[in-house]
Amino acid sequence: MSKRIIVPIDFSEESLKGLQLAFTLAKKIPSYVEMVYVRKKTNEFFHVSEEKEKKLAKKKFDNIVSQYKPLLPAHAELSYIVKAGKIYQEVVNQAASFEDSFLVSSTHGASGFENLFIGSNTFKIITATKKPVFTIRETKPPEDIRKIVLPLDNTYDTRQKIVFTTQIAKFFNAKIHIVKVCSNLTNEIEKKLNSYSKQTEEYLDRHEILHTSETLSGDNITDLTLDYASKMEADLISIMTEQSLGLTGLIIGGNAQDMLNKSPFPVLSITPKELSIGDNFRTQG
């Protein structure tokens, strides 16, 4: 069964980094890549009419399809859709329309999607969707995914990213580097981290995924993880979004937000679900 890859596009060079990353994923994953442009309902697009804006967007999309479709493998398809409304909501709704879907997005952009890609609205998509989200900054997308860094902390939700990350590793025959991270390595925390790591390694063994495990302790968990990823020449980092309730709704916790802001590597963000990781492993593994 093909996966639907939803890619927000604003026609800037920056936003096309998301499309390029989607193509990297589509090389190994049977996929239907769908680009999404969202216009504001209160039309402010160069003061032109709604119909003219839609025609201009479709013309730009046709040019992208003509340029990029030959780069896709035979098993993948490329299409687009033009929507209207609040950008993050329409992107999230489009992904939710398909059972087996995920999102791939640049974290920087311009023009119509400026408010989406820059600042807090980037995180609105991640917090508002139940789907996995791949993000990439200004760096060139990797041509392959050979090494995935999987940080584990001492929170209960940290293991929920393992199932989908394993799926990606299987598609790419990638090696997963487990990193047990904490800011204060007490005996109790070390025991919990080792337990989580053991469960993860057993799961990866069952799915025949190569893996390593290492413990890192320091003041800044994000910096520890990024330094390790750089040392390993990683192609992807997989994290949980650490969601919490803020004054204006769900927000991403500090470590996840820090990772998305700093990482020179693509980041896979997984939303915590209301079920135990044991149930998750049993039903999907």
C-alpha cells in the first residue's frame, strides 16, 4: 500500500527543500506525493482575484511537476491541490484525509506560507496533526537515509516513536543509533533509560534492524544529540514532540522546539498517543 506524502509548498526555493526531502523518502517508500498550497480566504495575493490566484498557483505547480516528476521513481506519483483557509489547519486536514499518510515540510519559506514556516506556526502543524512530520531547514536534503539517531529520555512517551522510525529504517535498510540522553544521570534515571533501551533493542532485533546504543549526559539534551548526530554523520533524527497545554492550546516542549530550530539534519517528529508503548509494540510489532 502506497503512503501519501503531504508537502506544503509556497513556491519559494526554501519550501522546495521539503519537496526534495519527500523525493528522498519516495525513492524507497511506495508513495503518492501531494503538494499543498493554501491561499488566504481574505484574498491578499497581489490584490488579484481568487480565480486569478488559483490559476497562477496551478501554473506554478504545473512547472514544478514538469521539472520534478522525471526525478521520481516509477512507483511514485506527484500531484498538487490548492486550498483556502487557515494554512496549518488545511495542511493538517489534507493529511488526515488519508489513512496512511505523513507530512514533509521545510521550516523556512516566503510569500504565501511565510507565517507557516517561520516562527510558532511551524509548530502548529506538528502539534495539530496526529501524523508523523518530517522537517528540514535550509540544508541540502540527504540523498539516502543510512543512519538514524533515536534519542531516548526518561519520559514515558519517548518510546512511541520507535515503531514508525523502525518502518523508515526497514525501507532504507538504515542503522538506528540509540542515544540515551539526560541532564542529570542518577541511578534511578540510568536504570529507566537502560530499561527503555533494552525494550527498543529487542524490538529492533525482532525487525532485523542494525543498531547501536550509547548514553550521554549533559546540561543541554539537544546539543548532546546534535553533537552525536554530527559525529555519526546522521541522515535523520527521530524525536517526540513533548506536547503540553499552553494558554493558546497545545505547544511543543522546549527540547523538541530547540531541536527543530537548531538541527542541520532532517527531523522526524512523532506526536504522543494515549496508549502504552507495550500495547504499541504488541499491536504493530
